[in-house]
Amino acid sequence: MATLDDLRKKQEAYDLLSATTEAQGDALTDTHTSLSHIRAVRQLRELYDLDNDAQWEDLMEKRADILRGNFESFLRRCFTGIHTILMDDGLDDTTVYLYDWHDDFILDKTLRVVRIETVAADILREMYRKGNLPIGPALHNDDMCAEAWITFLQAFESAIVTEINDPDVAGFKSVICYRTGLDVKIAGDVQVATSGLEAFQSGYLPDCSRKDFRIESKGLNDSLVISTCRLLSAAAKQDSISKPLQFHTGLGDADIDLLLSDPSHLQPLITAFPDVQIILLHTSYPYMRQAGYLATVYKNVYLDLGEVFPQVSRNGQETILRQCMEITPFSKLLFSTDAHHFGEVYWLALKQFRQAFEKILVDYVENDDLSIEQAIDAAKAIYFNNAKRVYNLDVDLPEIEPSEQPRRTRAQSNREARIMQAPQPLQLPWREPEAHEKPYDLDAFTRFTTQNSDLKFVYVQWLDYLATLRARMLPIAEFRRLVTEGERIGISRGNTGTLQNDHVTSAVSSTGQLYVEPDMSTLRLTHSKDPLASATTIASFANEDGRPSTCCPRNSLKMLTDRFSNDHGIDLVAGFEIEVVFLKKGTENQYVPWTTNHAWGTFTPEQFDIALPVLAEIADELANIGINIQQFHSESGPGQYEFVLPPLPILQAIDTLIQARQVIHQIARLHGLRATLHPVPLNSVGSGQHVHLSLNSSTLSSEDLEKKELSFFAAVLEHLPSMCAFLLSNTASYARVKDNMWTSGAWVAWGTQNRETPLRRVKQGRWEIRCLDGFANPYLALSALLAAGLDGVQEGRQMEMKDCTANPAALTDTQREELGITTKMPVSLDESLDELEKDEVLKRGMDEKMIGDFIVMKRAEKEMLDGMEEKERHAWLIERY
């Protein structure tokens, strides 16, 4: 990783002498005699391919040749070893390259670090241009100044919120250290605003008449930092968006007040905003120990190890690193070059940090302070993993090849020799594989629990074959132990073969163990009405050897999505529509609709008075835990409403669906309601759980992608009758398989914007599967779709069925045959299960035993339900789905 400033455009116009010093102007002439410069000259001879006796003038001559020649090739050499750049974009973009220009020279991509003072200055410059700043005589008009201050502050906070939500923004930065010092005054909202206004009016606005928009007035600078911290804290709490705030600390040019650059001054701010991750830049030189102390005792503080490379001597760099590591955990230290302006600075910073860091780690290993494994872990953490965690980077560290393993030190070799001579205990012949040792994303877990430090319980949940949500509740201490020690929750294999009432089926195995493995990427707070301070996480199954279990529906779906991505360059995105009917208990303990005076898309007074408060509460609770629904509205049936979830990668979409449904069910329950997914809970229109499925690719042309898309859905249509066992998985589901009901129709067909077909093509690349309801296990249902679609893509299946633009039921037999519509949808669960038993493609694409067990369980469930009276069965299903 590298945190740095932009590269200058006109390299020849700037003095490379500044690469190793903060000195400027006349003071720069003495740089030739500094240890940092002398060392850089020696190392730059290597970069420039010059002889060992080359002098500074020779280097400058060679550099001029490079600038006139293949400068980009030279830059690639300078950037070798840099994976990701986090770029301070607060410099003048007329003199430096824009941040994404650097992407061509690194392994991954460049992300922005937003300098808040630049954001503020740009807003004020624009206000001045439009005549909205009170300068001149207006400067003494308190009302005009207050109005301008409020306008500015609102614009500033709006801009910061926009940047928080920008995926290309990795974090924020303040250079208040250069302006008014790090002693930010913490106070109440009114006092901060008042202090900011006073500084704005008396300290800032007078300079604007000279068109100087630099932010350098104590109360104003403090208010910018405090406002940014408040917005970052709110984003972390409400939207689970955590982006850090960097502070320039320590050394700088003569413009800085060195005493006020001591990071200790930030202690009140750090304490006031525990949800904001704060990064102290530049090792805080010469205040390394103060910075290390802050990073040690405050969970939200990190220390960046940049800029002193190459601006400090070799011995000084080693001393700085040792002081930074004296008490500071390795997990709180981040390497960066903090290079700027010149390609050579990147190269020097990388080289010199590596030399100093290696020397110190080897010394720690030789003196038994660290084992080799611990030293490797420290290097990975400081070079890569800590930045990945703190900046929420979607990047992975390549594993070290055996040839790249560090050499053994003489001390360790001697220790190993002594150990080998001693009698050794008998070793066990079998060792658990690494996959079983570290199954969890510890960075995601640490980030989540840091942001939610008051957490007390975690609900580990998974969906069984019959779409029953199962759970284990763990106190946070036990959950933390389970995650950090790489353990899983053991359950009997027999538990996967029982019905909703725990009646056993022939799919039950009395022997064997499965292990429940929670996925840290699904960690999400529960809604605010939960009586416990808790979170939920979705789990998969693993076998005893730590490998993903093939009998797990979630694993099946993940395997299939990986095959699409890895083998065919296709990324799958899904978006679910949750149709739900809200019921209440009526006379004779029967369920009746919650509201009746509405139709599709209406907003009646009854809805406003009764439904809207509850629906809005559900939407708010979902948003508070990071599930931002796109819309909600009434459907055609009594008490029927729809919540539209956002499109997400397919596995994440289903995980989100499960967690969203749980919130809907629980909030409804708190209002004395039953929110049911039953497809026909009342003698009215039915409820579905339609899913929009998109095929996307960053590597395929639009023509090639469309061919694969049609092959995919041609195979889906071919296997749709057998898929219905997963999509319409209960006898009650088939009440919706009817013509002229807008439910999906009774014919296997597809049509553009046709809601009387089970597959509606919305547009190229996006289809809606309408024959899916809330009884289905969506992991199994989507696995079946993908298994068939994968077979179609691999075989290059042709879409022989034509686009049906009419209601298939309204066509004649001849008209349907001309379109290729010849097969009717199954009319019963038995028919679908019979089709599934014969479908070899689905058995190959999914797990044959999983399909076999599913068929056994569905038939056993049907037998159990058929033994109930109609009213009992109907209520039984409503209470469970």
C-alpha cells in the first residue's frame, strides 16, 4: 500500500533536491551535506544505471535524458512493488497528474483521500465568484455573515457526505496541523458553530478580498474537523460505512508550528469520536512515542510509517521504527511511502523502508523477541493487511511462494540444531488442514466489532432445505473466541433431514457431524427493537476436514457463481421483491387481513393512518442496519405490500433477503401482526418473491454476453418444470400457477415485459423469474437456475423459443407452437418432484445427494401436511412462512 501525494506534471520545472528534505528556498542549498541526501545520491545511481562515482550533476543530466525519453517506462520501475495508491487529491490539479492517471503503473488501482480544507476552500471560492461572500462593507453585517456561514457549512457537510458515499474515496485528510495546530477545541454544537462563525467573520473573510481562500483561522479550521468527524461517525453507526480521517502530524516545512504538530493535542478529539478511525501520518516525527502511545491505548487510532523515508538518515529511520514499535501493536501500524511529486521518491521510500524494516525484524527474531512466523505476520500486517482493513480495500495479498520465504538467521539455525539433537515426542500422523484453521475474515470481524463495541450477542443463522431459518445464539465473548480460534459450531448431520416440527425423515443420518461456519461478510446489526444488543450472521456448512460441505445450499450457490465468474467471465447480480401479506387474528382465532381498503399502488386514508407508520418503521429499521430498500408500495390483495431490495451480487442478495425478511416479520410481530410469505394466505391474489437476475461482464463484448445470456435462459426454460420443485416448493404454491392472474402463467415461456410468462425479459442482460415464492429456499432455487444456465452456456444452447409478446393463454395452439411454446408448467408439487428426479443436468450441476435428500424431505413434508385439516394446514403454514 502507499499513501501519497500526486506526481507533478512538469518534472523538469521542480528541484529534485526537495525529495529528501522539508527545507525550501534558501535552506534547500544546504541539503547536499545531509545524510539523507548523500544516501539518496548513492541509491539513485542504481536507479539511473550510473557508475558508483557519479555525482549529483551526473544524476541531473541522466534525469533530464529520462524526462525527454520514455518517462512512463521509468515510472513503472519507480512504482514496482506498489499494489494500491491512496492519493491525497488536495493539491492543485493544474500542476499534478489526477489520481486515476497513476493506475497504469501499479498492480491494482488508485483511490482518493479527500483533503477537507481543499473541499472547504473550493466551496468558498465558488461562493466568492457568485458574490455570496460578505466582503468589504458587508463584512460588518452580522446577519449577512451568519447567513453566509450557514450556507457554507451546509455545502461543506453535503460535499463530505457525497465523498463518504463515493466508492473511489478511501478516506479523508486534514492538514490543520499546518494551519492552526492539532489542538482542536472540542465543545457543544452551539459553541463550535459560534466559534466557527467568529473565525469566519473576523479571521477569514477579510482575506477573501485578496482572493486568498486558504483556510487558516482557528475556530473555522476546528469546525471543519469536528463536522467531518461527526459525519464519519454517523456513517459508521447508521450506514456501516467506515472511512478513516488522516491527520498530518509532526514534521513539515517552515510553515508549520512544530509544537502544535504533536499528536498528543488530538487526545480530546480522539476521545470524543471513538467511532472515527484516526490515522496519524508521517510517524509523527519527532513525536513517535506520543503517536505510538495514542495508537496503543485508543482502539480507533493508527500510526502511519511514512515520509521519513527518504527524509531521515538510515540510523534515524531505524530509530524511528524501533520507537514506533516499542509499545504499539503491529496491528496498529501502517506502511506508506507518503511519496510526492517525483517518481524517484516512491522508489527511494520503498527501498529504504524495506532495508530498515528487514534489519529490525531480523534483529527481533535473532533475539527471540519474535518467531519467524510472527515476523512474517508482522510484515504482512504492516505492509498490506492493516491498510486493507482500515481503508476497507477490496484487495488480496498474494501468498508468499516457498522460494520467497525469509532466510533463517544464524541464531535460529543454532536453536534448531539443538532442538533436533534432543529426544522428540511422537508426532500424530494427521494434522488438520489450514482451511480448517483460519476459516474467518478476521479483518471484517474486527472492523465490525470495533464499530459496534456494545455488542452482546450474535445470532448465527442458516436456512435449511425447507426454508426454515435455524439459529444458534452466542454471547459476544464466545463468538469472538470461536472466530479468533478458527472454530465452528458442530451439529449432527441428522439435523439437516428433519421437518419443521423436528419429525425425522429417511434423509436423517444418525452418524456424522456438520460444522456451522458463519460468514463474517454477512455480519449485520439487528434492528433497534431487538431486546438484545445483537447482530446476525449467515452461515454455511463445512465438513470435519474443514472443506465446504456439498450438502449446503449456500455452498452450492457460491460454487456455481464462482464457476460463472472464473470460467466464463460472467458476474451475476440479483434483486428480490418481497411480497408480504400482513394479517391479524380475527374471530375464531383465524387470520384476517390487516388493511382492506386499497389496491395496487394506492395510498388511501386507511393506509396512511394504519399501514404507513408500520411500513415506514420497517423501512427505517432496514436502513439502520444497512439494507436500503428501493421502494415499498401496496399490492393488489388485502393487507398485501411489496418491499423492493437493491440489486446485489447473487450470494449477498440472498443473505440480505433472509435478513430483511426477518426484520419485516419481527417488526410486524411487535405490532400484533403476522407478516406472511404464504403464496395464497387469503382468497385473493397471490404473493410471490420475484427475483431479477442480471448477467454482467467486464471482459465480454455486449454481443458475446447476449449470446451467453440467451443460452443461459434457453436452458432455464428447458429445465423449468423440474426446477419448480425448488421454486414452487409446496402444494399451496401451485394455486398461483394459473393463466390471466399476472402471477407467471401456466405455460413455459418467456416474453419481453410480459407478466403472464414465468420468465420476463426486462431488457438485455436482465430477466425477472416470476415463478418463485416465499416457501422456497432461495439458495436452492437460484442454484437450480444457475446449474441449468451453466449447462446452457457451456453447451452454447440456442434460444429456439421466440419472444412472446402476448398472453400465452390467449393464443391458439398453432400460435403457441410457432413461438416454441409447447410445455405447460407443473400443476402440483408431485409433478415437479417427479421431473426433478429425472433431471440429470441439475444433479450434475448441484449435489446429487442434496437433491435426493431434498426430494425425500419434500415428500415427507407433503405427507405430514396432507394429514391435516385444511384450516389447520393453512394456519400452520402462515405461522411458519
